[in-house]
Amino acid sequence: MTGRRLTDNKIIVLDFGGQGNYLVARRVRALKVYAEIYSGQTSLQRILKAKPLGVILVGQPPSFDESREKLVQDLLKTKLPVLALGEWPISVVGDEHHEQICKLRGLPNDDSRAECTEFQSFIYEMCQAEPTWTMNAFADHCISEIKAKVQDAPVICGLSGGVDSTVAAALVQKAVGSQLHTIFVDNGLMRKNEVREVKENFAPLFGENFRTVDAGERFLKLLQGVIDPEEKRKIIGHEFIRTFEREARRVGSSKYLVQGTVYPDVVESGQEEGALVKSHHNVGGLPDDMELGLIEPLRWLFKEEVREVGELLDLPKHLVWRQPFPGPGLAVRIIGEVNESRLAILRDADFILRDGVREAGLAEKIWQYFAVLTDVRTVGVQESKRAYGYTVGIRAVNSRDGMVADWAKIPFDVLERISHRIMAEVQGVNRVVYDISSKPPATIEWE
């Protein structure tokens, strides 16, 4: 890969709405070719500047406006290979570009041999793409780039304990060794026993260069009275950076901060030509005047690619396959204001849920599961008296990368046991509901 960026051998997925953009991008990457998702509102100039080998058109809104139709028609004039997925009107894609354009009715999948053959033909023959996108190549390329950028400077890494930050830290450690200082910020928003577990997991991996910062009081004070989820994420992201800046000064001449930002974080935050879904704290919550330069080695990876890199780096299996946990922690699993009393309720309810799933032998069969403390209070009966308590939501989904997810079909008897325990053991809760919505149109987290 000398002389070229690994991402230069690129296909652009142009998103015109619908649910297929991530599926298509992942399908291209499965063929070992790099793919990026751009909004259907992207300018032709921006697309051409990226120098793609080809473009895939995905989805179609109910009304295809003139500006988007013009973009497609101008794109066809460039002679770039184009693949149109879905029902595209002749007026948009035309028939005169038969040597340049390929059309498929549905999304390519492993169950349709004809579709897969045409899809591969487009990638390899029409676009002349090469199968260079492998996680081995990515890791080698990434390590070389980090070494060249950092040289002999110390680097700090914000380590949350999740898969993304763990793999990012391991990659950077591979590049710079003892120059890496990993910092776990206890923001007061962690799950029950999680601070202890993070210390036990990561102290052996990073040795004396791993440290914990107790910042819970500061975070909770900043969140006091805040109920808007976007504002919560931005406050938390901002304070994380300020905390890391303080720690960087203690380290000495550190100029760089490592974050476990992944591609879905970037796209959902409305960055890199994506449409805003929610501002991830590590993207949309960054202050404009931050002192540290960012190193985000996983910025272009989907979740399953991150896990593959983790396995290549020989990280422990329980860390690589740990279920996702949001960077803002329980703050985005509490609907409304975050305070100590509501955190205590959610911690206990979430612990009971996770314990019940584990006891039922389902812990490794469900991609992600957690409890949510809603702002809904309902009438109930507890200890033969009228009670006005909180409603706890249970959320469990199966997914590959978190961008598309189906609700998990947990057996009713398991849900019943978990529900009874939560209402019996957690003071202030008198109702439990199970979320059976998939993503999209819902998101996995409630906020």
C-alpha cells in the first residue's frame, strides 16, 4: 500500500433514502473493496473529488426532486460506472447508458446467486476494483500511519471499556508501545459494578500506563436539569474532552487523543456527507477549541470489522465480543433528567435484566440488551397500597453492526421472571414493558 491510501480503491454508495445504504456498503466491503456512504444531496464536485471507481445508487424517496434527478443525470455524463438498486424511473437513469449503468431490482444478498453475480461483475469488471480491503491490510496500514504521525510523542487514549475504544487502544499500543497512556473516565454514568470490571480488565493489558479518573460529580452537575438528549450528548462529549485535556497536561507533552470513533458514529452524526440521526458524543459533542489532535484509527470501520481487528490483535474474546454500550452511558438510557436517584433505579433494573438473560443461557445469543428508565409514571399496587411508580423498558436486539437491528424474541417465561424481579426488588418501579420495534424506523437506544 506504499504511496496510496488504503481507502483509495473506493466505491461510493449514494443514499437516496430507504433502508439499504448500510447493507450495500457492507456488501461491497465483504467483497474486499472499500465503500463509503454519501447523501443523495451531495454535490457532484464532492463525489468526483473523492475519486471513486464507481457509484451505487440506493433507494428512492417518494418524490424524486429535480435537484437529485439532475445529480444522477450529471453523474452519468462523467462516464463513471453506476449501479442502480431499486425501481429507478427511466427518466432518471435512462437506457442510453447501457455500457455504463447496471440495474438490479433489489439489494444484493447471499441467497440470490444471480444478483450476487451481477453485483460482483459491477464491482470487479465495470469498476475494475481490486480486493484490497482486508482487516490485515487495514491494521498494517493504520499502524504505519500512526507511527509516522506520532513519532516519539506521548499519546493519551480515552478508554471506555467498550469494544471500539479497546480495539483503538490496542492498535495504537501496537504502533507506539509505552508512549500510550490509557485513561478511563468514571463519569458517574456507568452500569452497576462496571467501574470495578473495567479496572480488572484493562490494568493487566496496559499496566502502569492505565489510570482511572473519578469525574462523576462534575458530569452530574453539568447534566442537572437537562432533558434534551442531543444536549446531553454534547455536554458529555464536551466534558470528556476537557477531562482528557487536563490529563494530557499531567502526562507532559502529549498532543494526541485516541478515540474509538467508528463509521456509524460519523454517518449518524451528520458528518462526511451523512444525514443527522443523533449527535454521537465523540463526534457532534466535540468542542471547537479542543487542544488535542485526534487519532481515530477505526473511523472508517463498521462494528463487525472492528471486532475482526480486535481478534487479529489477539485481544481477549470477552472484550472483543462485549455488547455495545453508549459512550454517554446511562444518561441516554434515562428519559428526562439524570440524577443520582434515577441512576440508582436504572442500575438495579439493568443489573436484574442482565442477570436474568445470563441465567436463561441467552447472554451470547442476543447482540445487545439493556433497561431504560422512562419518564412515564403509572398507578400500581405495591404492598397492598396505591403506588405511583416508574415504567422500565426492556430493549433487546440482534444485529451485525448496529445500523440495522431486529428485536430479539426472548421467551415469555424469561421476560416474566425478569419483570417480576424488577418490580419486586427495585424501589419506585411498578411497571415493565418490552420494546418490540426494529431499526429502522426505531433506533437501538431510546435517546
